[in-house]
Amino acid sequence: MDAALLLQMLVAAIGAILLYTFIGFIPGTDETSVLVPVTLALVLAGVAPAVVLTFFIAAIVTLNLTNAIPTALVGLPGGVMSTPMMDHALLLKRRGRAAETIRKMAAGSAVGTIIAIPVSLAIATAIMPLADQLRAYGSLLFVIGAVVLALLGRNRLLSLIAIIPMALLFQGLLALYRQQGVLPEGKSVSVSFFLGITIGPLLVSLLDLLNRRHRDALPRRAPARIDLSRHDLRGGSLAPSRILTRDELARTSLWSLVTTPLFFLSPVALTFLLGETAAGPARRSAGEQGEIIRANRAVSAMNGIAHASYLSGTIIPLLAIGLPLSPVAIGPAQALFNAPPVFTTDPMVNIHTLLGTGEFIAAVVVGALLALVLMYVIAVRYSYAITDFVMRRIPHEAVLGLFIAFVLLLAYLDAGVANIAGVLLVGVACGTLNRIGVSYGVQFMTLYASPWIVQNLL
């Protein structure tokens, strides 16, 4: 690796940090919708594969960290990955602990990243000899993942029943698009459907407001007043061991390590399931303080798990197999695997084949560590300025409107006006399922498993 390429990698990492710092602080941004277009543009522009990989790794580390901040500050999920920690972040926010929460989120992110990278590289190296077998049965992993997540959730029977109807919905819409000439044969709109699932609960809530009876029955509250302690918002130590208690550090480390080999499962589901497990029960005798302790455990562990799941979901399939055999790979990272005519999977010409192991590791380490160091300092040191600016200057309604408009725009670019209706249908169906108890994780995994389910089970 020459100095010129290394300089390009550093510039790409810094560019990703700057871009996704700005994007990540806006509540409601979706990881897939903001990562895929930029990464795809870089690939199609002919940027060197090592530089593209550095950019992407820096982008996901930055975005996952900054997306957590709106969750702590204004009670809105910064992205899909922030959804599982909403309840805990809101509890801490009501107690005036928003800035402390940001610090714990940043420390959890650092722990998850530091653990995930070497473990992911080790796992990828270990399974390389099995790459051919995994390529042959890769689609089946998504089916198994959907069933496992359904069985691990609270509403097992409901989630299992929903899998096949959801698969029919996704594949039925694709077949309709192709039959009507809206979508060329071989092209997919999985990103649009992914976003439809993401906005589902919000879309159902907004449509519910059009029902006058339901709207009139909604509770009315006075504007909320949040008191933020300036003592809590001062600088403070940068060391994760000073920000997290020993218990929080141990739980975050353990569950980040457990998450990494589960790269083929949904990051959202893993963050929710393993994060709640890491939080543990609150002692009834501890009262309000017990709830705060549990919430602190949850936000730190969930951020570590989120980073570990995203990094492992990108690194392991890309280095070991070369096919997008994880939800992250088939979603946000899909341009690293398949971006015709530059990257293709059949024949396989992508980062898996174009980078040697040494170059691959260098790109991952440069992107992740540079993003982690810079964003960690920003989150920990400037939490007061971030809190003050977001609370005073960012109108939530405008952000939500921008988010929905962005999703609909992407749907239109994928397959025209028909796809806008299709995404709204997916959103209403999946939002309703979400409301009655089918988790995001089961829905996302079913989206990826739907081609195999329709072809082999129906």
C-alpha cells in the first residue's frame, strides 16, 4: 500500500465523518437511505476499492454513534438502530440526564467497535475455507434467521404466522412491478421496501390521525419542560472506564462479543434482544434509582451491540464470502458487493476479490479508528452545545416531514410512482404488524428471506 492510497483513505474517512456527523444529528435519518446512495456513487465514480471500504466503515461508525444522540436529546430515534433504546433514553431524558446518556452511548460505541473489529476479522479468516458451501446455502440463512428471531421474541406464534404473508407481500409487489414493466427483470427494490418497513409505525400513526374519532381521543398535554444540569454537561473524562461503571463496562463488552458471531441476524433485533438482556432486571427495592441504573446499562450495551452487529455484518461476509449474506450486507453495505457494472457477484468482482487481506484490514482499521476517535471526542466533550442547539433550533415536525419525503423520493427513483404506492402499502402492513407485536427484526429478515420462501415453500 503506497502513501498516495493511504492519503486517499484518510481523506475518505474524514469526508465520511464530516458528512455523517451532520446527517446523524438529524432525528429520523435512516441508515440504509443515507449510506447506499453515497457509497454507490463512489463505486460508480471509479474510486479505489480500499478507499470505498475506508469511507464506508468510517461512515457506519460515525452514523451509528451520532444517530444515538437525537434519541437521548429529543426523544426521537436518530435511525432504525436507535429504536430499541428509545424507552431507556426517554426515561433518562425525563430525569435531566441527556448529556450523561450521550457519554454512556459514546463509551458503549467505543467498546463495541474495539471488540468487534478483531473478532470479526478472526471469524472471517476462520470461515474462509467454508466459503463455497456458505455461498450455496446463503439464502437459507435468512429463513433460519427469521424463524429464530420469531421464536426469540415475545409474540412467537404471531411472528411465525406473519412470515409467509409478509414474504408474499414483498415478492408479490416485485412480480407485479415486473409484469407491468415498471421494474426490469433482475432488478430489485429491496432498499425501498426496507425503508417502508422502517417508516411503518410512523406511517400508521399519521394515518390514524385522519380518523377523527381516534384523533379526538388522543391525550392532550402541556409543553414539556426539560431541565439539564450544567454540572452534568461539562467536559469530563474521555476514558470509557471513567464514563461507564465497572458493571456497565463488563456487560457492554460481554454482549458486544456475543453479538459479533451473530452477523447473519438482524442488527435491530440483536440490539433489542441482547440489549434488554444486558440491562437485566431493575431491583424493585431500588425504586427510581434502580430504573436509572437499568436504563444506563441498556443504552451503553445497546450502542456497543449496534456497532458490533453493523461491523461484523459488513466485515465477515465481505472478507470471507463475497456475497451479501447478512442483513447489513444486503442493505446498507450492498454497494460493496454488487454495484454493476463496477462490482458484480456473478461473476464475482467486488471488494472480496479486489483487495488482499492486508489491504482489507488496513482499510477497516483506518476508517473505524479515525471515526471512533474523532466522533467519541465530539460526543463526550461537546454534549452541552449539542443539547442546547438541538433542543432550541431543530423543529421535530420538519425533520419527520423531511424523512418521509426522502423515503418517498427514493421509492420514486427506484421504480416510479407505482413504487410509492408499494412502499406505502408495505409501510401500512408492516407498521400494523409492528403495532400488534411483530418486531422489526422479523420483518427485515423476512424481506431478505422472501425470495427463498416463495420459490421453495409455496
